[in-house]
Amino acid sequence: MKIGFGSDHAGIELKLQLMEHLKAKGHEVVDYGNYDPDDRNDDYPVPGRKVAEAIRAGEVDKGVLVCGTGVGISLAANKVPGIRACVCSEPFTAQLSVRHNNANVLAMGARVVGRELAKMIADNFFEAEFEGERHARRVGMIEQVEKDYCK
Ligand code: RB5
């Protein structure tokens, strides 16, 4: 799978560790920034939007976003139609976010989860598959909200 990565300064270190981990698992990785851990003004909406737009454009299949909590960067990504970004702090939610919600972006907080837990969360996310059927109906209802408000 081709995976796009994004983070603000708070998430850069964990992002790089996750890129290395998922690359070793055979995925193709693309870094959409940010790149400087000392730049406190590298606002999270920028990489959140970049990764979301890369998915929408078909440049990458899915995304990983990391900021301090995973919240701000996922909120930004979720404003792009077609993006389903979920903040996960444990593997069960990560797995179910794909199986039931067809999540296409995994968001994590570098100030919340440690490196090894983050790798486990990422493995559960990227090894899971969407189950469709009744879950497809529900995801379709979420997409309908976007359609109703993005005219
Ligand atoms: C940056 O200090 C922090 O606010 C950001 O990384 C993130 O946690 C926001 O949701």
C-alpha cells in the first residue's frame, strides 16, 4: 500500500519512526511534512490537509497523521470530502475503524502513545479490511452528510 504521512513539530519523531516501521513491512511511504521539530509555528492543519488531498487525488491510498494528541490534525483532514480520519490510542479501535468505518487515515498523538504502542496500532489499522454490508450503508450515510453540505 502507498501511505502518505504528515505531522506537525510535536509528531515528527513518531512519524519518522512509523514511516520506517511501515516501510519495513513492505509499504511505500511518502512524507508530506512537516520536517522541522524546532518550528513551533508549523501549524497542524497544513500537513493534515496535504495528506487528505493526496488521498483524494489518488497519490496515496491511505494516510498517517501525527500531532501532539492526533486531534487537531485529524479534524483538519476530516474537512476534506471522502476522508475518514480516526484518532486511535489503542489497537482495537484502530482495527475496528477500518473494519466498520472504512477509515482511510490513522491519526495518533505523539504525546499520548509511545513508539511501540503506536507501531502496534498502525499494524492493526493497516492489516484490517473493510467489511462492507451494513457498515457500507452507515459509511454511505456519513458521505451523504458531506454531499448535503458541500454543494
Ligand atoms: C501543538 O502544540 C499541539 O497543539 C498539536 O500538536 C496538537 O496536539 C493539536 O491538536
